Amino acid sequence: MPHRLTPSALGERRSRQLRHRLAEELLSTRIATGISRREVARRLAVSADRIARVERGDQTAQTIDILARMAASVGLQLAANLCLDGDPVRDRAHLALLGRFRARLRTSLRWRTEVPMPTSGDRRSGDAVIAGVDWDALVEAETAVVDLQLVQRKAAAKHRDLSTKRLILLVADTRRNREVIRLHPELRDRLPIGTRECLAKLARGLDPGGDLPRDSLSEGIEARVLKTTKLRQGPLGGGNTRSDRGRRRLGTVRRAGRRRA
């Protein structure tokens, strides 16, 4: 199994690659334009040694400011952008939401988290996968929904690529999330299983179901907005109780059925 680098290690490796690439481009462009290192240093009001260190990829010499100014001095323009790469780092709230959901499952169900995609080089992972006797379900959790359609598309793609039988979309029960869901009434026709029904079946270790007629499927999944439910957390090491002490919100659970064949 390939070793998975931490976000910090991945960022460090990317930083090193960018430093050396920029250094090589600045050096080759300066030489091609016939500008001496001393002339670049004069234009930037820095020492020639500083310019040499930047062109060697020295981390202590390279800053956004000096790189942008050096690029301009040889007829280039420094450009930078950020783009999505894999899944975002999950916070405590996200992990807590998954934990509260897992507490509602029958203990005989298998539970895996951070499930990697089967394709080499694909850095995405499923939040969790539940497995029963003859069924499995991908669980994708969201604590703060901004673009519900984007969340749905990403969950559908993971559902497809992991080839799980079911998809469960778990959304934290907050006022903002409820408002976002309210603005998408079309989801009511695409998630056929309600929260209580889904949780009741999972508590018994059963397949939550969710099949619709083939022509009702959209993007390989089925979806419907479900009612929210509250999870009351019991004593440590025990089950759930109806005590008001330690009341916790589980969130909105949304189910999807079979993926498109």
C-alpha cells in the first residue's frame, strides 16, 4: 500500500518544487536577455549575492516580494493561484458529527474512515464506509454547507468511484444548513429515505434501502431532504439516554440509493 504523506509534508515538497522552478526560470530568462546579475541587483537595490541566492533556490532569500521584483526586472510577471487538491482537512466538528452518527449504528456493522479511492494518484477519500452482510454505504459528512449542489456532485462522484451500494449524506443541524437545504426543494424528489427510517434500520444493522425507479435516478444517486433529528448523548461508555444532560445534535441525514448500473 503506498505511503500517504501528511498535508505538511505535501506542502513542503510542493514548496521546494516551486522554489527551484522559479529560480531556474529567473536565471534562464536573465541570461537570455543579456542582463547581468549585478544590473538586476542595482535595479532592485539589493546585493548581487542576494540575487545569486534567489537564483539557486535558497529558501531564506526567496520571498514573494523579491521574486515579483526580479521577474519584473527581466520582463516577466509573477503569478500565483490556489486550487483544490484532494479533500480539505477535517476539523473537530466534522469528526464529532461522524462520531455521533456512528454511535447510532448497530455494533455489528463494520465502520471505516478516510477510505481512499481505488485509483492510483487519486487523493480523495470517503469520510466513512459502513458495511453490512450484503450491502455497504458511503457516508459523506458536512458541518457547514455553502453550495449544496457542489456537495451533492462530490458525494456522487465518490459514491460512483468507491462502488458502494448506498450513499448517506450527513449534514449538521444548524440554522444556516437548514436554510440552504430549504432553498433546494428539488432534493425532496431525490432522497427517498427519511432520517428516522434510515437511523432505525442502521440501528438494527439493516440495509437502509432507498431504491427508486431507474428513470428517477440523477447523476447515479437518489436524494431527498430529510428531517433533522437530535442525538442525546448518554454517560461515557453507555448508550444514548433521554436525559437533557449532554444534549447533542446529530444533524440532517440524507440517503441515496443504488448507483447507476
